[in-house]
Amino acid sequence: MLAHLRSVLVATGALPPRDERLVALEKWISATVQARTDLAERRILHGYAVWHHMRRLRRRIGDDHTTPPGSRI
């Protein structure tokens, strides 16, 4: 329901488009890191996921989206 509302707002120009797959990956990383109870593990996982993988992915896709325009997840 929320995804549909967001897509309507994007289609009407009320909200800017965003890469939904990238957003979903960021949420997954955050939830996975927060699920760890050890603070040292959280720091390591966060650094590895965000500073290594997300940085490389963003650099690779540049201004493009990983989600093709008009597609839904």
C-alpha cells in the first residue's frame, strides 16, 4: 500500500524518483547489522557493507538506477 502511494506521488511529480532496489538493500543492511548483539561485530559489518559494497555499487551505477524505470519490486 505504501509503495503504491509512493509510486503515485512520484508519477505526479510530488516526490522525486528513487532507486527502490537500492533503498531495499540499504534497509536490509541496516536490519542485518542491528540484529547483531556484539557492538564490535556491528561496526565491522557496517563498515564492510556500507563503505565497501554500497560505495562500489553507487560508483558502478553512477546516475543510473538499478531498478528499470516503470518496474516494480
